[in-house]
Amino acid sequence: MIGSYATTTFKEPWYSQIILPSFNPPSWVFAPVWSTLYFLMSFAIWKVWIKSFETKLLKIYFIHLFFNSTWSVVFFGFHLIGIALVNLVIILIFIIILMKEYFSLDKISFYLMIPYFAWSSYALILNSSIFLLN
């Protein structure tokens, strides 16, 4: 909700005025993609939680969500494209840590994270391109 608020409140007119790469998706793509990804990552941590009751992993998951939600605030709210890029690297590191742990605890949870990892990797390329273009 924090990320969504920052995006809807502070995105325009700034976002329309910056240079975007040719492979930037249309705005309507983001809501269904993120809704799906949040469902998948929530289901993944739930499966691991009911199987292992691993509190350390749950803490990592929530720290990761903090960075995930602050990306929109940093990028759209403060217009700090470079810091948002660093934030994305941190998010990807957390995704890799979570996936590594999931792989040993619940293979389905691991596979559920692949779309999130792929989208976040794409977001890193997109954010990098926006940073370089502006």
C-alpha cells in the first residue's frame, strides 16, 4: 500500500517528463504484474512458514518487503533514480537469499519466487536505463 500510494501520488507529471527507454512497459502492466507477484511471494513464505516455523526466514522476508515498498517512495516520491537503483540491488540480494533458503525447505516456494526474481531483474535493467538516460 505504501508503494502504491507513493506511485499514484507522486508519479506525475515527473514520470511523463523524464526520458524512458523504448522497452519501458505501459503503465497498465504494473498493477496486474505486482498483484500476481505479491500473491506468489506471500504464498511462498506461507508454505515455508507452515512447514518449518522458521522465524529467521520470516524476519528476512519482512525486511525484504520493507525495501520492496520503499523503492516506489524513493523512485516516484523523491525522484532519486540512483538510490532506487541501489534499493533494487538490495531487493534482488534478498530475493536470492530467500530463494536459496526456500530451495532447501520447499521447492514449490522456490519456484514461486522465479517470476518475482525475473521481474525484479527486468526492473533493475529498466531502472538502470532510466538512470543513464536522465
